[in-house]
Amino acid sequence: MRLPSLPKSPQLRILSLSAAVLFSSHGMPSFAQSATAAQASTAAQTQSVMPPTLPDPTRPEVQPRLDMDHDPIPSPDPEVVPHTDAASQPAPGANNEGASNGLEKRQDGTYVLHADVDEVLLNCSVIDEKGQTVNDLRQSYFKVWEDGVEQTVTSLQHRDLPVSMGILVDDSGSMLDKRAAVNSATMQLLRASNPGDSAFVVNFADKAYLDQGFTSDLVALNRGLDRDDPRGTTALYDAVAASAQELAQHAKERKQALLIITDGADNASELTLEQAIRRVASLGGPVVYTIGLLFDANQAESQRARDALERLSQETGGVAYFPTSLADLNAVAEQVAYDIRNQYIVAYHSSRPASLGGYRAVHVEAQAPNHGRLSVRTRRGYFAQPAKPSNTAQANQ
């Protein structure tokens, strides 16, 4: 069921959502949402980028209800179709071996990525010894192991395709003096991202509030960030699980990411860190980027928060950032946007039948002439599932 659009006001937009935390039979939380009011920002403050199919560029897209958690994951070994991760903007000299396998360019300039559901696709960032992103690698430079068994890489793609992203911002009381800088940096990230990206905004304290559903409208996203009532505790893990569920159910792109910004450790979630990590992996494994504003936290809380944010990012192939001041936030935001747009998609067919299900640990290495030691960031594993009808992901280029 989708929420109806509400009448627009020139000064105020209200998103009315249900006010309850619900759990499925497997104990996974969905968004707890209440009616919130946010003062609209003017179009002069942020540039709106809208998909060409939307008839009214001033209205965010109508969003579905999120007060029901339709948890398709059985325990203990959930099985989910892996998401197709499309990768980055090609650099000069970049080789896209296998790029024609599944990627079709139509006459109108639209790219369609045809996903083979038996194929495992890994979104990979490659970093050299100087910490610089490497964008000119060939398919033959990559090696993949699944559960310790080497696999055959079937294709490599290096393109900047749109991403579906969830933006999660800590709205607890300690964030009061940080929100203006956080909101500004988040908008900087969105402007530096692929114009075809879509995103939703979740503000979380003791509960997770969806203040803007999926849209490419920067004005609407800015309004979703403009939540000015920080209070309460920090239910980070519950917010992560609910946001991963939102991506799995409603994302339009196979390439997916979560961005989390917080200034402290979780102290209110129903889920544990391990359960949140498992939830993300079982729902296809979006890449998780985290930004920890821990410079004001005491040493014990800072270390606990750092450990949790690093785990969330490392398990999914993302990066955890820990700026030393609010002045560093814009640079971090631009780096996140750059990393998302400059990734490879490495594809292979598992040597184990998908029908066996279960969790598969994954390891990827890259070696190339004249590049020295290379490090590859990608998700650490996935849950296999028997084949289902394939989907396609479209992106305007």
C-alpha cells in the first residue's frame, strides 16, 4: 500500500506516517514513523535533479508504507538473490572486458543491465599503496575465492551507473550542534553523485523516522534532512536493519549503498551489531559507508562506536571515516561520492550450486603490472538462493 500524496503548501510539507515499531516473525524491525513537519528549503539553495519520467519536479515521489516488515529471510541461513552492483565512471585507459555481457546501450542513451541470477556480482573498490583509487585494471588482473575455492571471473565492468542510497543521520540529543554541518555535507555528497541516483532520508534517535522516501529531487532530500528536533537515545542498529529492508523492497537500482552519520555508540536498539550485519548481508548486501563524529565522545564510547562503524563498513566493502572536526565533513562527503562512482563490478558463477543455499564467504585480490600492492574492498560474503526470474536495472547516461 502506498501513502497518498498530501496537498502542497508553499511553506510547509508534512509527511504523515504510522507511529509504531513492528517486528516480523524473525524479530527484524521496520521503520517506526510519526507525523513530522519540516520547513521547506527554497530551490535557490539546492539544485533539483529529477528523473525525466516525473511530471511534477516540485513533488517528491509517493512512498509506500514502511510500518510493516515483510521479512522473507528464514533462519539460520537466509537465502537472497544477490544484487547486481554496477561500477564506476571509466577512467582513460580503463578496460571493460566482459562489459558487453549483460550491459546493453539503447538508441536513446539508456543503459540496461541484464542480471543473470546465477551470477555473483561484487562491487569492488581497488586502492594502491598510496591510498589512491585504481581505475585502469583488466579482467585478468582479478582473482576471486568463494569459501576458499578459486572461482573463474566471467566479466568485469567499470561504469558510473546510478545508485539507490539510504542516508541515515543520527538525530539524538548530542547532535544538536552538529546537524547544520552534517546536512550541508550530505547535500554536498548528493550534488557530487551521479545525477540519476535516488535516495531516502532516515533520521534516527530511539526510533528510525523516514523523513523523505526515495527521490532524486535535491530540494525534497534537503527538506528531509532539515529535522530540527534532536533528542533521545541512539538506536543505530535498528535503523540500519530497517533501511536495508527499505532498499531491498523499493530500490530501483541494483547498485545500492547506505550512508550512516552518527556521533556516538548505539544505546537503544533491539538488535545487536551482529544481527544488524547479518540483516544487511541477507538482504543483498548494500555497501555501507559510515561517518563517526567522535571527537566529542568520551574514550570508552568513542572506541565502542568506532569498532561498530568499522565492522558495518568492512563487512560490506564500504569505508568508515572519522573526521577530527566538522570542518572536515565536506571533504569526507565528496570522497564517499567519488568512491561510489569509481568501482568495478566483478562477476563469476559459483562452483557450488545456488540451490544449496547458505552463506558464502568471498575474497577478492587484484594484481597488475606497475601498480605495486593493491587492496580490494568488497563485501565479505553473500547468501545464495535458487534462481528466480531476472530483473533489469536501467540508468540514464
